[in-house]
Amino acid sequence: MLQLVLSIRFTRIMNNTRFATALHILTLLADSEGEWLGSEWIAGSINVNPVVVRKELGVLIKAGLVQSRKGKVGGYYLQKSSKSITLDEVYLAVKNTEVLGKKNLLPNPNCPIGKDINVHLGNLFSDLDQLVLHELRTRTLENFVAEFH
Amino acid sequence: MLQLVLSIRFTRIMNNTRFATALHILTLLADSEGEWLGSEWIAGSINVNPVVVRKELGVLIKAGLVQSRKGKVGGYYLQKSSKSITLDEVYLAVKNTEVLGKKNLLPNPNCPIGKDINVHLGNLFSDLDQLVLHELRTRTLENFVAEFH
DNA sequence: ACTAACTGTAACAAAAAATGTTACAATTAA
DNA sequence: TTAATTGTAACATTTTTTGTTACAGTTAGT
């Protein structure tokens, strides 16, 4: 029963703008090296609420991609060079489930297929996730930013 | 304005159990060749509502993967052999957006980055989608079903 | 010390998306 | 004619995402 509750809580998915938002933020930071950017300014470029930006920046900070400075002249700055940031790091920071989506929670254990389906789906989902991560790892933030010039 | 509304309407994503459900259905059909399965029975294996199953089957029928029979001894049957069904067909049938998620709707057109971000994100998203489709194309329903034996 | 301009986060509100449900017309075998 | 089924619309509910308000904590400049 506890297991069930836990699997409900952690079965989430990537059905959102978080990757787009995170990469937008990082692109802005990479493109304005030397300056610390504020959440208000970043939010103006993405056209979302500044609090949403600060929350996402919190995630990027935890992932070691961004640093922040508090106080009057506070703001955000890349923690590593854009050359050393690969897009799989961004994806891993924001993702909360697999690319093929969710599994059904309680397939029938008395059915030969239902009994094992989530194991086999799990393998498939995991394979596809690895594939995506591997590809994203070949792409750097520097590469991405260069496309804008 | 109309464009905006349309882009909202069609900016959906794969944050659901539809791929899992569709593949579960197809696995059952492939595994019981010779019999027509009813939506109630299928729903019992997945443990979801029969109407949800019928809706998803409607999608698989449109995709040319399943056929149906109405009336008293109605039910569902594969339209093609499991050997000739590849998993990209399943994914294409159920998917409604790209694997990396959604883009933000209205990035600032007065910002050099915001102005072009969706074009570049679009290219990236599309690349990753192609990668996933290509991999899924190498896997058949027959292969998948074989894992259960 | 005081103020102004920030970050960090909690708590809540609103909107959007996914899933479940009821109901019933249409179909078909017996 | 009946019983069992598909197909689908309409609506309800739940879950997830996104937005918002509020404010404590921090820091530079006066």
C-alpha cells in the first residue's frame, strides 16, 4: 500500500515547458557573459512569471549549472563555461519521467500479459531514455547559442 | 489572435499513459491470435475503463493497426501481422507532441534570443523526435510480445 | 543604520490536460 | 426480438502545470 502511494507520487512526466524554459535561461546567461542577469529580466525574455524563472533557476543551481548572488546587485551567472555544459545535463535537471510517458498503475496481475507488461514497458522506456540522453550529450550549450549568431 | 488560440489548442504533449495503453492492447491482440477480444476484457487486463480502451482502439483503427467488428460477437483483431507492426507506428498514432516537451508560447520578439528561440528549440525537438522514431522503427510488436514467453 | 533591489520559497489560485463515467444510438448473431 | 457489442458524445473528476501573492533574508550604496 505504501509502495502504491509512492508509485503514484513519482509517476510524473515531461509534459511541460520546463526544458524549453531552462534552455532559454541558459542561453540568455551564456549570451551575456560578464553580466549578472536578474530573474525579472529573464522572465521578460521568456514571457513568463519571474517566480517561475526563479524556481527553475533553483533547479539549475542544484544541478551545478548556474550560480546566484543575493542582495541589491543580485542575479544569476553560469557556473561552468557554456562549452562544458551538455544538453543532457539540462534534461536530467528538469525531467521527471520517461520520454514514452507513463505506465498504467495497476495492470491485472492475474493476466499473463498484465502481470509482466510494466517490466517490459520499463525496459523499452529506459532504452529510449538512454538514447535521448546520449544524443543530448553530444550537444553543448555553446553549440546551441552559436545558432543565434 | 486566431493563430494564438490554435497554437494553444495544438500545443499538447505526451504526458500520459496512451503509449503504454496502446501497446498493452496490441500485445493482448497479438497474443491471442484467432480470437476477437472485447473492450471489456481488454480493460480488465489494463485495469482501466472500457470506454478509455474503446477510444484508444479507435485511434489504432485509424492508424491501420487494428480492425473491429460490431454487434453481438463484436470485438477487435489485429489488422496486420505483429511481425509487420513496428513501434514507431504505435508512437505516431498516440503521440501529440515532441519528446522534449512544449515550447513557451510567446517569447519576447524584442529580445535577440527570445525572437529566435522557438525556431532553434524546434530544430532540436525535431531531431530528438526523429531519433526516437528511428529506434522504435527497429522494434516490432512480434519482438515485444516474444519477451513475455 | 536605513533603504532599495534583489533572491529564495511557501502557500495558494487558476488553468490546462488527462482520465473516468454515464448514456445511448447503431449494429449484428442467435 | 433480444442480448451483447462497438462508437461516441457529453460531462465529471482528478492530476498536473502554471501563475500569483507575500514575505523573510541578503547585500550595496547612501
